[in-house]
Amino acid sequence: MNHYKLVIFDWDGTLMDSVDRIVSSMQAAAKVASLKIPSNEQAKQIIGLSMPKVVEVLFPERTQTQEKILIEQYKRQYKELNKVPTPMFNNAVELLNKLRQKNKLLAVATGKGRDGLERVLHETQTAHFFHASRCASDAVSKPDPQMLFSLLDELGISANEAVMIGDTSHDLKMAQLAGIDSIGITHGVHDESILSLYKPKAIVDSLIQLEMLII
């Protein structure tokens, strides 16, 4: 599976081990906004979606005031108050480096906002690996395929020359709707039983296994 010209990565739960911090930040923000606190499982299911979609799914009963408080508090929790570590997954940087050495085009398609993505790229010193990125603020939320179509257009790549790597159903469904191959990875949010529903070319348990497939 090393023939792809473009490898597109989801960020949270795929390259960065940030699921626990997202979940606990969302729960803390809901408490401040006087909204029903979602369970760990409920909060995990929205990872990868844009914030407006998250609010719609998790808090259908919110008022406009509560929504504003929730969004502000979530950003504050994630960036400043929450101290849960968010390391890159084992072999993430090594894999990105090897792919670049193979002259692959690399991109990110994430539910983060632009500010959030730029911050973590800076913190992890990984911005130089990527030729392009699309965020929740650039396109319709996953699983709509707009992010992927936009990346293909910018980089001049056809759908059959690209592969999407992700840990959630949102990632793999987005790829399926775009006509792009996908590979699921189980160290993030969803397990093999869910990822397999979207007909990925493969499912791996780690980035080390992924390297063995695509390098």
C-alpha cells in the first residue's frame, strides 16, 4: 500500500493522543455552562466533528447563552486549565519523517479550528511535514467530504492517488463519501468493529503497524 501520492491524516486520536483531554475539557465546559455533563463515551463520539456539530449532537437543549459559554469554556479548558497530557502517539514523528523522505505529499484533515491546529503543530514542531491542511473552520464538518475534495484540488491529486488515515467513523465515512481509500487505526476513539463498517483498505492498531503498510 505504498503507491499513494498523498497521505491525509486526522489529528486527534490518530497522530496525537488527545482523546482524554478533549473528553474531560468538554465535560468541564458543560458543567460551567449548566448543561448535562456527557458521559465519557458520549463525549468520545463527537471527536473529529466541528464545534457547531458537537454542540448540536451533545447539547440539543442548550440556549444561545449556554452555547456561547460552552464554546468559550471548552477552549479555555483545553488550552489553559486542563493538564491531561497530549503526547504524539508512538512513532508519529518518525512515520511523518519517513513519508517525507519517500517524497509523499502529507496533509491534515481535522475537526480542530485553525487556531487549534496551528497551536499544536507549533508545539509539536511538526508543521514542516505537511503540504496542506483543512480544519473545521475551512469546510463543512466531517463526515462531509468537502475537506478532502478541497485538499485534492489544492494539491492536484486524484482521489485514487490518496489515502485517509483516521481513528473514527467520521474520518472513514468522509473518505468513503469522497471516493478515497482509507485506513483505520484503533488506538484512538473507535474500535475495529465500528471502523470496518466503512470498508477501509486496512485497520491497524498502531502507527508502527501503519508504517509497515505504507512505507
